[in-house]
Amino acid sequence: MDITTKNTEAPPPTPPPTVAEQKRAARGATRPGDRIFLGLSRGSGILLLVIMAAIAGFLAYRASIAISKDDTNFFTTFEWNTGLVPPSFGIAVLAFGTVVSSIIAMVIAVPIAVAIALFLTHYAPRRLSGPISYVIDLLAAVPSIVYGLWGALILVPNMNGLFSWLDEYFGWTGIFEWQQGAPRSMLTVGILLAIMILPIITNVSREVFRQTPRMNEEAALALGATRWEVVRLAVLPFGRSGVISASMLGLGRALGETMAVATVLSPTFEIQASLLDPGGGTFAQNIASKFGEADELGRDALIASGLVLFVITLLVNGAARAIIARRKEYSGANA
């Protein structure tokens, strides 16, 4: 009786890739479509860097012309008069107003935006979260001039009560001392900016919180955590980098806001000790209000102030990236 035996020998080993194949795999583009997409994406990144460098070069060139003709210190002068001989202009008041109004806006907007995002994603029923999210999306698309008109016609006339209360209970600090002037001050500008950036921060934070892994939340609930403990232990750590990114996005709009600030603020080149006194200014507001009537030197001076705002924005974004990089363990990509 013949016994047929099966071939049990292992298949021959796959030969190692050649040097050419390894280089091709390292490039990551083996098909025409992949190579085209790689070239387009790489070219887009390079083009962005070229545009940024061109903007910085233009601003630096025009700023150097203005600063070379300035008879005072550009960074510490409390005056803006390019018509003098020699001219005298500086950004001390503008830098102070831009930073202070943006800080006020962030202090007010970020906690409220995070709370709204958490409510929409983890507390509100679906039939309620949908309409609220839709309204927030609409508010994020409202033009800044509309916010400015609302601020001038509605917000400013109704700020007297808040200013009186702050002066009565916190006027002793000097920061909230009110001299009964028109409420076109840094605090009013900060509140208006907070209202403007609130929908942006809320939208981004909401989408980040929705990406929290469901198993993390269920594991916390299985261990007996309350809903707030789930939010504190699972949702907030996961979405921390996203909230920081959303906050920096809102801060970028607050730093560069123009028409709304110009509509509400009474600009003066004085730094007020109290946030309730009218006066002050911001980079964007000063450029918008003076560019139309400025001569060539005046425009160069305004471009110089724009360069400072450009640098501040880059520093803020760089700081945000550094904070996020230190907390990679909380990013959604690594979850």
C-alpha cells in the first residue's frame, strides 16, 4: 500500500529588499499619484514659508526706514506724531493696550467657553445641544464690524452700572477706580473681545472634547466616578492641548481685532492706571484710524507698529506650540 507524503518543507525566504527598493520606500512615493501629492504638499509648505518670509522682510524693510527717522525711542515713547520735525512716535501705549485688552478677553472667554463646550458634549441632551451648537457656529461667523456697532450702541451705554459697582467695591485697588467718564475704556474693549472670541474657543473645544475615547469615560464610570470626576480625570486631560490651541486661536483674533476696537474705544496716547478710564489704544486700531490720512513716513511708522504685532503673534503661537509639545501624552494622536 503506497503512502503519499505531503511536502512539508517551508517556502523559500523572501529576499531582502535591494538598495534601490529601500530608497524608494524611504521616499514614500512609489506611484505617480503619490509622487504628485507629495510634491504638491511639500510645495505648499515651502510656499507658506516663503510667503511668511516675504511678509516679514517687507515689514522689516519699511519699519527700518521709519525707525531711522524717529527722533525718540520707538519702544518707550508715549506719543504718535509723524508730522513733527523731527518726527516723534512710539508704541508704548499701543503695546500696553493690545496686551491688556487681550488678557482681559482671555480671562473672561476661556473659562466660559470651556464650560459651554463641556455642557454641550457631556451634560446637555441632544435636542438642546444641537440648536445651541448651531447658534454658536453662527456667532463665530458674524463680522467684527457688527460686533463693533453692537458694542457702541448697546454695550457702552449699559456699562455704567458695572463700572459703578466695580468702583464701589474694588476702587481701592486703583485698577477699578472710575472717574465717571465715558465707559469707552480698556475693560469695555476686553469684554467686547471676549464676546467675539467666545464662539471660536467654544467650537474648537467642543470638537476636541467629543474626540475623547469612549473607553476612557466608561472605565472611569465603572470605577464609580461621578460625571464631574469623569470630566476632570478623562475629558479635560485628553482635551488640554486642544483647549490651548483653541485659546491661542482666540487670542490671535483678539490681538489683531480692528474695527470693533476702533468703534468702542476712545483712543488717547496715555496709559491709564485704571481699566475703567477712557483712553489707550491698540496696534490694529491705531493702524486702521491713521493709515488713510498718513503721509509716506506715517505709513512706514504704522507698518513698523504692524511688525511689532506680527512678532507678538509669532511669539504667542510659538509659546502655545511649546506648551502643547510638553504635554504630548495628552494629545488625541497619542491616546
